Amino acid sequence: MKRLQKAILAEALCLCLLGGVAAVRFQAQAVTAEAEQDFIKWVDFNVSYEALCAAYQWDVDTYGREHHVDWIELLAYLAARDGDNFGKSSLSRIAETAEKLSEGSVTMEELSRDLSHYAYYKEAYTAVLGGYVGEFEQETAPGSGLYEKKYGLKAYLPLAKGFPYGDYDDFGVSRSYGYRRQHLGHDMMGQIGTPVIAVESGYVEALGWNQYGGWRLGVRSFDGLRYYYYAHLRQNYPYAEGLEEGSVVTAGDVIGYMGHTGYSTTENVNNIDEVHLHFGIQLIFDESQKEGNSEIWINPYQLVRFLRNNQSEAAKTEGTKEWKRTQKIKDPAAVSWKKTEK
């Protein structure tokens, strides 16, 4: 009988231990599942060029005033209120809302209080536009070495000023090389050697050959939310001199040159029919989204149209294939990053 009682107690103890392990495992899985839901999984950026321009102008015009209109908050509010619809009528709604905000007759907190999707759009649009507008210093004249403080657009068109290009909204069209897939970027057709410009300040995260993109370059924003992908760069001389993984670039810098490399497992091959820059923007809310099936690529077409309002001029360095920007800026984000790196 004693042996039987001991056996029963031992079995009960084992069951308790197993139950405890199972409970811990279940709790761990629950915490993991909860954590996995703690970041944005997808973004469709549908803000029109006209809406971007209108909201941006309100931001700049009210900067430094008592009631500053934040363009990202304004666009997020309109998206949450109108179901992400930025048609022609959105311009009047932007003006009406911004007028009230600038006068102080209403706050964004009051406007968005009952909009369940406002927080989502604010986070999503901040991820897209967070590095585009702010304070910076710009040379008073090219090469002067003298700087003046400014506030406004500090992101640039991906191609240097004065170089012709053609484009259209080609995001999502079919591609077949390697495997059937969608075109997750924007193609800008131009001339071989056209200087490619850093849209935003950041650091070089990827550089080298990729069979799909040819000579390609990836720049990550300092906040980690945006990854800019520049592909099909020039054969033999794809990158700006001295550029390497980890290099810090300032918005407006020349970082490479347009070409038509790619579609080959062999390096330095021109297998793309038409000379162009493939420009892509990836959003990263969690590092698990950097590569694989969870990647978030947005349509850059309207953003490229908007960035035509700010183009970086470049001049050729005599006796070389190099081009350099003619007018420098000091971006506080880049300055802070360099200090942190040291």
C-alpha cells in the first residue's frame, strides 16, 4: 500500500510539473504572439501629390507660430476621417482643417479623439515622411562655406538637378526575371551616368551586386524606419568615390550613377534593356520585416513628384567620372548620428 501511495504521489507531482511547464510555454507563446501584433504589418500610401504639397505648405507657413500645423498629423487626420481618400475635394478639406488648427480654435487631439484609425495613420505616415521636413542649415551660396538656418523640405529628388528623365506610375506591374513578381518600386528613365542623389540622410546598409538589381545601393534612415533602394547603377563605375557599407550620407549627396546593370548572376553585366534608376522605399517597423515575406514596399510615385520641388545640383570633378553636389547642407540628424558613432 505504501508503495502504491508513493507511486500515486510521484505521478501527481510529475503531472503538476508537466502542467507548470505547459502553462509557462503557453504564456511564452501568448507573449510572443502579442509582441508580434505590436507593430504595423502593412501600409498603402495613397496620399496624392497635391495633398502633399498643400499640407507641406501649411506646415512651413505656420512654423514658429503659436499654433504650428504639422503636415503629417494633418494628412493622418484626413486619411482617418475620409477613409484614405485623397481626391480633388481633399484640398479644400486640408485648407479648412489647417485654418482652424492655425487659428487655435481646435486642436488635433480634439479633432482625432473619435477617429479609431488616426493613431495608425499617424504612425504609418510618420514612417513614410518622418525625415522629409525639419530644421537644417544650407550654404548661402555654392562653395561659400557660410550657412544659414532654414526650415522646410530637406529631402531631395533621387536624380540630380538638370538631368532629364521620364517616368510614370509603374508600381505593382508584373516582372518575370527569376520568378513572377510585382515591381515594388519606381523606374526613372534617363541617361547613363546621371548622378543619383541621396533622398534622405542616413547610412549605407547595402552595397554591391544583386542579380535582380545589378549594382545596387541601400540607404537606411537614421530612425531605422525607411530603407531607400537604388538599383541598376552604372557598369564599371556605379558608386560615388569612397562610398562603402556604413558610410554616412547627407540628403542631397551624390551616391551613385544611373545605368542598366542587373538580371544576371554574373557581376557587372548590362542585361537591362533600358537605362533607368529603380527607386524603392521600404518601411521597417520591426527588423523581422527587413527581408522575406513581411516586407513593406510603398508606391513612391507621388513622393517622387513631390520631391521635384527640391533638387540637388551637381558639378563634375574635372578629369574624373565623379560628380559632387554644389551646395551643401547640414542636417541635424546626420550631425547627431556622427557624434553618436564616435
